[in-house]
Amino acid sequence: MIKSYEDIKREYEYIRQGDYLRYEDKKNEIYGKNPKLKELDLSIIKLYTKIGMARIENKPIDELEKQLENIQLERNTYLKEHNIIDDYKELKYVCDKCKDTGYVDGHKCSCFVQKEIELFDNISHFKNYIKDDNFDNLDMSFYNQSGLEYNGTTYKQLMETLIKKFKSEVEGMSKSPFSLLLIGPTGTGKTFLARCMGAEALKKNKSVLYVNVNEYLNSLKPDYEGEPLKYYAVACDLFILDDLGTERITDYTNTEINYIIDKRLNDKKSTIITTNLMPDQIESNYLSSTYSRLVNAYDNEYLYGDDLRRLKNVNI
Ligand SMILES: [Zn+2]
């Protein structure tokens, strides 16, 4: 099971070993049945070496080249007569795009991204959550609170607009990454919506790391036995940090929270943070740079449920 980037690296090593063993097997099988072909291939290699040496020593090569041509002709005839496809001397890759290296022109190959998605899922078990929490399972009646209205718009209508926006943000995240702060009291569906967006991102082959803030911070403790999640939180395409504000706040946790928020903004990577803290509470609990980024660089969206009083106090 892929549980770290080291595992992905090892898996590519195994794949490449497999490529080589398959190539050796195939070649040996063909040579076993066709010793003449092996002899011809060896002669060709020897002639190439001789021609190379002759070039270095400035000796005539015409005769050697003639011999090479004749053997190549003989080989071609042999291959044709014995119905052998002339590719047994080439390595065959599982992924032709990256030749089983995981990278094409310095960028991750699609096969690497698939392994990365598997890795992040093995870390956060996100796929378990999105069996139920996805936009296909969205029940709009959840938002149809009785009498809830703001400037003639029902809460359900507000949510419809928001959800449309969320979907299009995920749709466009490759070109324009988004940073979203979902604010609201418990029970308003913040986590559900964040997971739905994560599910959409997965459909688009994006790697998603979904963690609760406590789980994240615990993983950074020196005595934590599993993998610290910091590196994965930096590397994933979409990072979802759930329930900011439920952790026991210390200077250390604040520094870590500030780091990951700052890092992902600088790296231009998409992030969703859910919290039940209002901006003034964020300001009093976190570093001023965290507050400033969450309020200014993040898109703040409020989910109120049936708390109409608060809905009316905030300009949505
Ligand atoms: Zn590939």
C-alpha cells in the first residue's frame, strides 16, 4: 500500500525492474528458439564496436560497413522468414508517456498523479467520507429553513448560488487556485460542503488531503508515531483543514497554522478551511498574519442555518 512518497518512488523502481525482467525474458525466449538470431545480433554488436574503434584510430571502415550491411540484411530476412517482430530488443514500459519514471519534462505524469491520489487517500481515508458527502447526495431541503430570508432572498437561494460557485471553483482550480474559508456554527453543513468540493476535485484527478485540525496538529508532535502530515499538506492539490478553532491554541499550533496557510497561498494551491469562529474571534486567537490572510486573501463564506439574526448582521 502506498503510504508515503518513498513508497511511490519504490513502486517506480519495482515497475522499472519488472520492465527489465520482462525484456530479458522475452529476449531469452526468442534467442532460445533462434540461436542463429542471437549469433547475428552478436555479430552486429561486434561490428559496431570495430567500426567505432576504426574511426578513433583513423583506419578504413568501408569493408566493415559492407559486412555490417550484409549481416543486417541476413538478419532482416531471418526475422521475416521466422515471423519475429523486431522489437524484442526494446524495453516495454507500463506507461509509455513517462517510460515508468513518473515524470514527463519535469512534470508529474498522469500515472504519478494516480499514485499520489492513492497516497493521500491512504493517509486521510477521504474516499470513505465522500461515499455520502458529495454534491450528488446534496439535499437542498436542508437549506430550506422556514421564514429565513435576507433582502428578499431565501437561505436556500443563497446556498444554491454558493454551491454553484463552489463547483465552478473546483472546476477551474488547475488554472485559478482558490482559498475558501467556510464560517458557521456547528450543524450548518460546512464540513459536508468542504467534502463535496473535495469529491469534485478527486473526480478531476486532483490529490486531496482532508484532515481535521486536531489530527493535523497531532501529527506534527515529535512523539507522533505516524507520518507528519505537514509535507503532504504542502504537496496536495487541494488541502481541506476542517474545524479550525476546535484545537487547543498555543504559540506552537498558531505558528504551524500560519505556516501552512502562508505556504499554500505562496505556492498558489487551493485550500478550504472550515471554522466556527467569526472573524473577530480569529483575530483574537491567531497570529495577526493568519488573521490578515484568512480575512483578506481567503474568500469568506458564511453558513448560518436558521440563525437569522446573525445572517442579517453580516453583509453577504
Ligand atoms: Zn507515466
